[in-house]
Amino acid sequence: MGNDEIAWRKNFLKVEKPPIGLVPKFVRDKERYLEVCGAISRYYEEGLEIPIGWVEEYNELINKIRK
């Protein structure tokens, strides 16, 4: 094998990979849903008042996830 053929093979075998993109939104929504559930559960177990914003976010996320 000559140097030209070796160079050609190295270039031919290089695989161009695209840059890393975004995590799909449904994955982030699911992660956030689990975080909100955990926070609500911890507050509930301690007998603390659950912030209404958390309940509203829970309701929004559960509707997104179910679709």
C-alpha cells in the first residue's frame, strides 16, 4: 500500500458527526415532572403547605406528558 492509498483510506473512513444538539423537550418535561413530584411529596410528608405554583406546574406537566 502506498502513502497515497493510506491517506485516502484515512480520509474515507473518517465519519463526520454533527455537533450535540438539544435534549428533546419531552425528556426535560419528564425530568421536571419528577422534580415537582418529589418536592410536593417531601412537603406533604413534612405536613407543610404545598405552594400553589407547584400544583399548577404539576397539572401543566402531567397534561403534556400524557399526550
